[in-house]
Amino acid sequence: MIDGGTFEKNYKNVLSGFRLWPQRAHSSDWVLLPENMGVHLGLDETSFCHEVYTILHNKDGHGGKHTVIAIIKGTKPSEVIEKLMLLPEEMRLRVADITMDLSNSMGAIAKSAFPKAVIIRDCFHVIQRCGEGIEEIRLRLKRESIKEQKKEKAEFRKKLERLAKQRKAYRKTHKRLKGKKRGRKPMRLSARFVPSTLSNEETKVESLTRCRKQMLKSRDKWTNRQEERAKLLFGEYPKLKEAYGIINSLRGIFKGKSLTKDSARTRLHEWYDKVTESTLREIKAVRDTIKTYEDEILNYFISRATNASAESLNSKLKAFRSQLRGVRDIPFFFYRVSLVFG
């Protein structure tokens, strides 16, 4: 029958050992756990209390004990590198590889702090960047469809006004007959506009809205309804079909289990040629991004390492934060993170 607030204060100040933690003074800005250093690392950022923190982790920890190596406030390379340099030099030089996303700041941090490590750009972030290119095309087509629908609605309104004028003119020259009216019921000015639909009973705008997540998935993961929607959309918008086909061919390169770095480079250059023949500027922008990080992306085919462990750790940290109903005391939160994941 202990009061919850009293127990919380005593746990923090006495039972947990937080007051004796050597890193308590600077824990809101950075935390280092050099004893967790390994040879296979991951680098990513996440947000706590409206602040972005760079997190370095050891993949051999598998998201449990001895996983977190460093939590540093901000993503500015000079500030993060300054703190990572406090790690023992012999440990930093033993790092074999480090995975990350397509961020320039993460690349600068890895090259300075771990000069002998092989930098691997995460293949899932490459496909995500491709998805952003398709998303730009989808939104452009959706805007065009909305304009067409508005134009169709305006023409429908003009038609109603024209018919109303014709009926008014007809009544002036013809006497109104008593009894039951014959003929088709006239369309009134208050008639509701119904946009044209595709054969799946969706308008073009609705189909382009509902296919957002579908365009980011491989075709073998589509449902029957999604397959039908894609067939109709690809018939209406050949450019969308072309973009999806090009991105899907890139996805096929990363799925190749027998590819080496050299053979993957050949396949990737063939993909470049395919994009060059296209007229889609959004897909060409994706190609230029991949060219910038080409060698680091192709390092994936050496060890098949990805940054999935970083995303998993981020989700665990956010789940831990939600269990605490948010974070009010950042130093104490990072102390508990260091106990659970450090």
C-alpha cells in the first residue's frame, strides 16, 4: 500500500543508483558505453522530447543487453564526432563495418570516427528513396485528376443551367397541360454531380489515393483487389506503370542472392541505362541519388548487412518510452536505457 509518487521518487533517488551514475551530469547531451563496442555497428537517429539524438549500437547485442554504445544529442557531424572520439582508439579501429541510411551527416560521422570500417548504405532506405520518387509521380497524377474532376463538375453545372434556360423559354411559348406529365423527368439545378468511375467503382482520385502504400510494395504482395486497381491505373496512366516497373527492377537486384559486388555493379549500370531511356524526372532524381552513394550501397553485397537492427532498436526505445507515458526526465530515462540496453 505504498503511494505511487513516493515509490517513484525513492526508486529514482535511492534504489536505482541513478545518483551514483558517473554520466549523470552530461547524460542529457551524451552517454557513452565503450564496454559495448563491437566490430559490426549501426548508426541511426531518433527523437526524444522534440530533440533528435544520434544512436550508435552494436549489432551483436541483438537489441538487448550490450547493444547501445552511444546516445548523442543532435546530428551535427562535428558535435557527434567530438563525443565519439572519446571512445578508445583501438576499439574504433577494430570496427569492420557500419550500416546507416542515405544521410550525408551519418557518412561524415562514420568516416571520421571509424576510419577503417566499411560503410554500408542500407538497401531498404534505397528502396524507400525509390518509393519517394513514385510518390511524387502519384501525387502529380492525383492533382491532375482532381483538376479533371473539377472541370467535369463545372461542365455538369453549365449543362444544368443551360437546360434550365431551355425549360424556361419553352414554358413562355407553350401552355402548361393539366394532369400527369409525360416524358422524362427534367434535371434540376439542385441535381447532384456524380463523378465518373472506373470498373472497380472507384473514381480516379480515389484509386490514386488508395494505391499509396500499394506502390511501395512488391507486386507479389498485392491482394486481388490491389491487382485489379493497379491494372486499371496502369491502363489510365502509363507513366505510373513505367515508374513502378523501373523501381521493381531495382528491387530485383537487391533480392539476387547469388550476386557479388561486381556483378551487382554491372546490373546496377544496366538499370541506369533503363532510367536514362525514361522521361520521368522523378526516377532520374532517384538514379542520381543512388549514383552518389553507389559504392557504399554495393557494399551490401559483401556481407548482406542492413540497418534493420537500428530500426528495431528505435522501435524498442519508443515502446519503452510509451510504457513510461512519455519522458519528463531525460537523464533518468537515458540511465534506464543504459541499464536495459547497455
